[in-house]
Amino acid sequence: MATGTAPALPVLVYHGIVAKTDRFSLTEEKFKDQLFTLKRAGYQTIRLADFLAFERGETTLPAKSFLLTFDDGRADSYERGDPILEALGYSAVMFVATEDSLDAPSRHASYYLSKDELARMQASGRWEIGSHARQVGHGFVAIDANGTQGNFLSNREWLTSAGRLETDDEYAKRVDDELGTAKNQLADAFGKPIIAFSYPFSDFGSSR
């Protein structure tokens, strides 16, 4: 049993849980092994509100507390991960790209969780929802006349029709739409405030 209070809070981020490990994903067996190891070592998950209160210095948390998160709103991470969370009494946060998960049912790709699936996740009490932006264009924009692709948040977009890069004002408006609209879409869809955002690709800042 862990004693004392946590001096810092680790945040674990996963993407997919798949049959064969790839760059972004791991197998169900590997995920299960990692989480059961944490449980045996006395680690326990916390909620987003706990994390934010801790970061603001408003509360203390038990030693061996951690925040468990998933990016992208992938169906495989929920389908394979949820039974493990249930078995361990763990909770997690799913950061959702609204362009993929809240799109029209007629064009929805089963690779991503749908609105109904996300609602069912939250109803279990094991999952919370955060924003992963809209991610129009799956998170990439053209950044030059050759069509070179770059991160959609950390680069100004090349406007082909105008033959130039976005102005600072145009860039700011686009980013505001990506972040603000996604937050509002999720809050409206599930009737709960969205209090956390996961920065896509962990890529920030631009020399352009």
C-alpha cells in the first residue's frame, strides 16, 4: 500500500491496442501486462479534475497516483482496453478528434469511436472525454506550394488559391476554430464541460 502524497503526477499516453505492435500501438497482452504491473506496484488512476486541482496546488493526492490517457478516439483502444480497466478498477481519459468521431454516421469510419460509443464509454464511469482538436484533414495542412504537409497547429497553411501562406490573423482564426469548435462540439454532444486538451503530435512552435 502506497503511503504519503505524490510529489508529481505521471501521465501515461496510449494510442491503439492492436493485434500486432506498430509505431503508435501495442498489443492487448502488452497493455495488460503494463497495467497489471502498475496495479501490483500500488499505482492508482486519478480523474481529470484531480489532476487539474493538483497542478494548481489546490489539493494533494496519494503517492503512486497517475493519469491514464488515450489519444485519437480509436475504437480498438476502447474495445481491448476497457475490460482491463474494469478488472483493475482503473479509469482513463479519451482525447477525441471531433472530425473523426462526431462526423455524420453515413461517412463514419469504424476505426474511430462514434458519438454513441463515446456516450456509452462515459456512462460506464471508467472513461472521461477530452479534446484532441477537430483535426480537419487528419491533422495536416499544406505548408508550401509543393504541397509539403505539416502539423496543422504549428504551421501556417499554404493557400493555393491565393498563392501564399496564411497571414497571422488567418492562422489564428483557423487555430481558434480547431480548438474552440472541438471543445464546444464535445460539450454539446455529451452535456459535460471539456476541461482538458491533448496537443496532437506533441509538435509545437514553427519557424515559418
